[in-house]
Amino acid sequence: MENIKQKLFNSDVSVWLGVVSVVCYASYYIYATSFNQYYGLPSNLVELKIENVAIVIAYGIFIISIFL
């Protein structure tokens, strides 16, 4: 367990940013899909605007930085 913990703290910042980006992008897509399902809109109307994804990524980085 100590070895995994040490590897996580020694990993590169770009790896962390990549992981956070993927997680936040997926969470925004799930949010947009559930929003469309709630209002009965077709699934092809999901808009993944870079502004909205960037906001979610910024929140994700902020939350992860609080935990670390």
C-alpha cells in the first residue's frame, strides 16, 4: 500500500491534469445527457461546449486540490 501511495505522490502533474480532464468531461456528459432525458429532448442535442467543460475541469481541479 505504501508503494502505491508513493507512486501517486511522485506522478507528473500532466498525468493528474489528464485524469481530472477525463473525469470532468465524463461527468459533464452524464449531466448533459440526464438533463436532456429529464426534459424529453433527443440525445443528439447534447452540446459539449468547451466553455462548460472548462468550468467543470476547473471545479474538479479545485476539489482535488482541497483533498490533497
